[in-house]
Amino acid sequence: MDRTPFHNEFVKSRIRGREDDVLLMKQFMRGGGVYGSELKTQGFSGYLTELLIINYGSFEKTVKAASSWKPGKKIDIMQHSELEHSEPLVMVDPTDPRRNVAAALSLDKFCMFIDHCREFLKSPEVKFFFPEFPLPIEDKEFFEKMESRKTSQLAIVFETPDVVDDVLYPQLYKMEQAAASLINEYDFSVIKTGVWSGENETVIMLELISATLPNLKKRIGPPVWVREHAEKFKAKYEGAENVFGGYIEDGKYVFEVQRKYTTAKGLFEEQLVNSSLGKQVHQSVSKGFEVLEDADICRLKDQSFRVFLRKWV
Amino acid sequence: MDRTPFHNEFVKSRIRGREDDVLLMKQFMRGGGVYGSELKTQGFSGYLTELLIINYGSFEKTVKAASSWKPGKKIDIMQHSELEHSEPLVMVDPTDPRRNVAAALSLDKFCMFIDHCREFLKSPEVKFFFPEFPLPIEDKEFFEKMESRKTSQLAIVFETPDVVDDVLYPQLYKMEQAAASLINEYDFSVIKTGVWSGENETVIMLELISATLPNLKKRIGPPVWVREHAEKFKAKYEGAENVFGGYIEDGKYVFEVQRKYTTAKGLFEEQLVNSSLGKQVHQSVSKGFEVLEDADICRLKDQSFRVFLRKWV
């Protein structure tokens, strides 16, 4: 059902004289990176913005109020709410008491907006509406950043699936989660993850404490006195291939065994396609993907990726 | 008070005809590395061994019984126990109802004995009494082991304090714990720790996942909506020296800050003397110590250390 006519009708009569506040707020939200309710952005829709101005009365009053928002914040202009909602912001639709207009807003975009409002109130400057747009990062700058961070950078690169953004991005965010889970499951440590998608190629970025681990890992067994289990555990590992040694620690059998994946790259190359991925992303990744490490990432020349990369490091 | 005369008297009359079982058991315990109740070994004393044979009747019966022991195992030959004990094995002293003869036995030595008994019962061979004594490891063999494990080896070396073993070893075990705590506190990961002490030099060994960490670490702050705390946290890090960047993640402010110690060696060099160490060990460490890494450990030529090192890797 297209709700637009009902929304337009509700807004039209109430927004008169506040059109500039709405325009100002939309640009302010763009400046904070939180405008747009597509599944890529998970931010504020135009209708939500209009309702905020109607509810609070002006741009300034909205900014002041939002700077003290907490998750669970509920606004119900018509006082006709019929349902409980679990989203960080609940803006009950004035034309439909069961609907949350802010349902698409993620927790982080909700918080980024709060933060943006607070910073603006501290020093109201034009940069909050028109932030400087970062330049694509050059190879040399990227090398310098890597040298100063001394972390491991990984880029999983594959062909961009030919679907609309609202189908693509939820699958990319799912893949981002799946990659992080995989890496943690095999004892690597994620610092952060990110997603970038261009016309031809799509990238899942991961920054790790280290992309390599030693050959051995400890397998800690049952306490020695839990006889049946302990004996079974010992029999499994003692003298087995790829077992370095065994000893008793804190009353438990411990064996030093060969680690299956000593590099994050090797782990992805073997396990990524078995992760839980969305349909189109899975199809594309199955056709082939590449894992670039550190300096190899400079293979990617796309200027919009290079802008993403500047913010990343 | 010297209890020896009472112990001798109790044992003498009851051990007749079982002297060989006692000798056999002591050698069996030596073979398993659990004989000796000094604070270095934390194993079975001679008196405890004699009481085990008296209680169970023979070497073989003791071995069979011990293979099913559980921590909290209590033996009270005179049925006159007066106190609760928390040690893994409680052998109530027949000449003193308040005393646990096995008070010095550690959980791991208790478990090693259980394991030794089980293995012996599976295949009763002479090696359980006279195990092969390992040869000192050569540099080349140590390099090969390091290459196959791909972990980081650290040796903290200092002059052996001039005190008896019963004073020294508890302090060394304390230092071993302190070193492991320090390393974990600063985000490094310990695989195992060990202690070796010779006439001139003493060594605390540590095997780590990695002896280096990246320059940055994440500081995760309060949720953005906990306004006062969140603003304080942000003010502390934003634009501060040695801060790489900040963002919002899962509703919380996160800043990437400079890590204080990026090498385990640097951490020890600066913080070890501030750790909780025993008196004589602290004095010796304060006079000076050295942290050897990986191949540098071959600087230590002591043949008894090299035997320790063979078992270590």
C-alpha cells in the first residue's frame, strides 16, 4: 500500500511556515551521514524528518530535544499508539497507529544523530551541514597509516551482484557479520569491519590484531579424575598426528595440537562460501573472490573506494 | 616440633613385610615426577608413601585405588579426623588427628600420579620406574621446534638468589604467576609458563601466541545516551595525542588509542619490578634481569636448562 497520499495530506497542513526548518534539518542530517531510510543507510526518512519538525516545532527545538534522546524514545503526535515497538526511536505514524515511521533507523544512526546534535549545540558551524568531503587516499598515505597502526588489513573482493541496493546491502551487512564470526571462531581478533560496494567490485573490509596465528593451539580436556571422559580425550590426542605434546594443567589434560588455519586469508579462502550469506551475494562469491592483504589492497583503484579507505584508516 | 619419632614408631610396626612395596612405590613416584614434598616439587613425601602402602596393603593395590581417585579423597587410617581439609588428597596423620600428611601435594601432582597409575595398569613396564632421561637440547633442534610451533618464546633471566629451595621456589612460582598476569593484563596471550633455576641463573619461561601487538587498541566507552559519562569519555579522547580515530559502534563511543606496550619484552623491562614478587627474588630482579626472545634463548648454555628446554618445546 502506498501511504504517500495520506502522509502528504497530514504534513501539508501542519508544516506551513516551517518548510525552511525541514530543509535545514534534512541538510543537517546529510551532513551527519544519517539522512536516508534505504537499507543501505538505515537513517532518517524525509517523512520522519517532517514529523520531527511538526512535533518539536522548529529545527533548533528538534536538535535540542534529540541531544538528550535515549533508545526507546517514543513520539506519538496523535496519541493513538496501538503497539509496543522495540526500535531505538518510535515515531508513531499519525496516519496509521500501528506503524513506526522510524522502524528503519539503526541504533548507530540514532546515536550518530544524537552526537551530531550535541556537537552542533556546542559550536553551531556550517560544517555540520556541509562537511568537508574527503579525498581519495593515495597509496603512499595508506602505507603510512598501516605503518602507524601496525594492524592487519584484509579486503574480501568480489563482483558486485546485479541487484538494487535495498536487496544488496542487507546481504552485505549479513556477510560482514558472517566474516567477523568466522574469524573470531578460529581465534583471530577483529578490530573492525566495513562494507563498500561499487559498480564493478564489492569489498568487505576487516581490520585484525593479526592476520596470522601460531601453528599450535591448546586443547583443554576434562579434569583427570572425570575418568571416562578424560581417558577418551587423552586417547584421542596422544600420539596422534599433528599433536605437539601433552601435559596436565590445573588438573586437566592439555594437548598442543596443530591449528587448522594459521592465516585469516587461508581461512576465508576455504570457509567463506560455507558461511551464511544472502542469495545474490552467495552466488557472486561462489563465482570467485579474492582476499587482499595490507599493501595488496592498493590493487583497488576505484576512487570512491579510496574515499572509503581514507575514512577507514 | 619434629614429628619424625612418632611417625617412625607408627610406621615401623605396620610396614613389616611390605618394605619392598614402599621402595617400589617411591621409585614409581620418582619415575612419574611426583616424589618429594619439598616446595619445589609439591609431590608425595616418604611418610605419605608409607601410609598409602599401609592403608591399601601393597604397591599394586595402591596403584589400582589411586587410578580412580578424585580431589577431596580422604584416608583416615585411625578414624580420628578432627578437621575439614581442602587439599586434593587428605591423609589424616595417624599420630595427629588435626594434620593432613598430604597438605603439600599440589592438584597437578595429584593428577599426574593418577595418570601415571592408569598408564602403568594399561601396560606395566619398567619405564614407569626408570623413564628415559632427556638429553640437553641443541641449538639446531630448538630452532626446528620454534619453526614448527611458530609461537613466541620468552625467557626472563636473572641471578639465582642465594637462599634454600624451600624459600626460593614458592617465590619463583609467585613470579611465574605475576609475569603471566602482567602479560594478560596488557592483551598478550600466554600459552604456558615455566620455571627453571640453576646455580647461577634462574629463568621464568613464557610461551606466547605473539610477543608483539599492533600499535592501536580500541577503547570502548559508555553508550552515547548516557550523556554525562559519554560526553566526558569523548572529551578525554577526541583530538588527544596518540588517538587514531573515533566512531560509534553498537551505540557506544569507541576510540582507537595508542597501545602502551606493543612488545612483551618492553612490558617486562618496564613493569616486572613493580609486580608482586617474593623478597629475595625481588632483590635479585631489581639488581638486573634480561629478557631473551626466541633464538636469543640459545645464549643460555647450562646443560640442565637445556634438558628443561627439551621438555618445554
